[in-house]
Amino acid sequence: MSKDHLIEKVLSAHQKNHGQGKTVVILAPGRVNLIGEHTDYNNGFVLPASINFFTCVAGSLNDKNQVSVTALDFDGDVDHFDLKKDIVPTDEQWKNYIRGAFYMLKSMGYSLKGCDLTISGTIPKGAGLSSSASLEVAVLNTLCDLNNIQLSQVEISQIGQQIECDFVGLSCGIMDQLSTACGEESCALLIDCLDHQISHVPIPPSLALMIINSNVKRELSTSGYNDRRKSCELVANKFGVNSLRDLSLDIFLMKKNELPSDASKRAEHVFRENERVLKMVDALKKNDIPLISKLMAESHLSMKDLYEITTPEIDYLVDIISNEIGDKGGVRMTGGGFGGCVIALIPKNLTDKVKKAVNQQYHVKTGLKEDIYICEPACGEKLIG
């Protein structure tokens, strides 16, 4: 579904249910991480790109203290809650990302008016493309507009992260929210997760951004994601620092044998991955495709052997694509791991060849059918309907 069709779908449904009054429409993109996995919550470096898959929220005020949220992608399911009462999580996860936005803004002292929201999106759920962060950013921007709250996109991102950590219960870093809130067309974002500084890095126009969903489903909050984070925190605590960013690689290597084996491997991945992110920025700027290929391959191997978050299906997808493109492009797992997607930077003249190879080999080997997306870096939008 195109962006324009998504907007038309959401706005039409909202006006049908809630009238033709002033309506704000917010689009927030998804994101794919080119390199820099599990470094964000260690105050490291990441290099995501926002992509032209979106969450769309239409919102309008009502004359009550009630909130009504219609999720078109969940068969029109509706969530109702009272702003005068405590806002608490529910058993339905999609509702918590939205309730969390109201909860966080109220806890910060903002006065919120009753409103009606209608939501739909084109970001595949559970694929590691940040549908949840996109939803948080879209809802927060909608609430800010409806209630005349002035927040920067970095502040929006920080609140989105709090929703995940404190309301939903997933100890995530800031990367997803920053990349969906601050993305630009044709660029990746170098994010320093220590101070949230952002630099936009052009992606060579000769490269297509291909995302392949393995359709191996995973749920980060019930997977090993939080365990990986705890391992990194254990290492930081052993060295008496706040995070791995505050520890030098040389000191870590001198004493890594004194650490539990799993924790040592997790930390080593983070150190090496931070180095790869910075090298990747230079490679993109210089259009050094062989180096891009090498760095993405090293990143994937590190996620497989040190962070242990890939799956056989993901590894097989990477092998298929790597065999087709060699050093003319790069490929790696992207996202939190345990399933989800592969990201590949591929010469545009090889995309059909790669699609054909994946189509012919992946299902035969795994019994799963992949989904392939050719994406472009994108930014969010605000419209008034």
C-alpha cells in the first residue's frame, strides 16, 4: 500500500467514525539498521535508516475526558480509557504502546484532552523494522499537536524509549525512536547513543536497500533480548563503569578471561560493532563497496558467534545473498535477533538476480516463505485533514 493510500484509508475511517472536524494526520516511518546491533543500550554507535513503510495516526479532540483508539489493522478493535483515571497496561500489547504515550505525558505534568485516534500502518509486525517505535512516535506527535505541547523530535524519541522500558517492559535503547523521528530522505543516521547526537550520512545512489523478512517470528520481550542487555551491564559493573562505552577495548581484552564466558562474548561484540559502525560511515561516504561488504559480513558473524542472536534460517538467507553479490554489496541480519529480517545493500542491477535466488532456495531449505521489500530512506510527515 502506498503512503497516499494509507493516509486516505486512515483519514476516511476516522472521519466516518468521528465526523469531519479538524483532524491531524501524522506519519512516522519504520527503520532498518544498516549496522550497529545491540550497541544502542550500551551507549554506543548505530547506523539506521528510516524507511518508506509507515504508521499513520489520525487524531481529533472530543468534548470528553475519554480516549478512543481504533486499530484498523486489528479488525477495527477499539480501546477506551478515561484520562481522569490511572492509565494501566492491558493484556493486548498493541494497546500498551498507545496507552504508554498518554501515561508518560501525564506523568510529566502535561494536561491532556480527550481525543479519538484511528491508526493503521504498512510496517510488517514482528519483523524488526520498528513498528512499535513508529507507533510511539506517531502517537506522541499527534498528542503534542492536539494539546499544543512543544517537544523536539529528540525529546519525543526519549519519551518513546520510556514507554518501551517503563510501560511495555522491554529494556530497549534509543535507536529505534530516534531513527523514526529524525530520519531524512536518501540518508542513514549515525547516532551516538551516549549524547543522542545525529549525523546524516548519504547512501550511495547506486545501492538498493533490500529487506528480506525471514518470517521467523520472535517476541523481543520474551526472548533473550533482555538477557543480552543484562550480560553487558554485568561486564560494565565488573569494571566499575556506567556502560561499555566508558570502557576501553584494550582494558577489556586484558581481563576478559576473568568474566563469565557468555558475558565476555556479548561485550566483545559490542566493542567490535562500534568500530564497524564508524568504519561504515567512512565507507558509505567514499562509496567503498568492498569495505561495506566486509563490515556487514563481520557484523553478521559477530551476531552469530558472539551475541548468538541469529537463527539457521537467517544465516541461510545471508549465505544465499552473499553468494550472489560477493563484494559488490553487503548483507547481514538486522534488528534485535531471534528471527526477523536481513538487510542488504545491493547494486540496483543485481536486485532481480538476488530476488530470484532467494525465491528458489529459501523455501526449499526452510519451509518458510520470505517477503522481500525494496525500500528507500524516508522521513515522517504531518498533515491537516
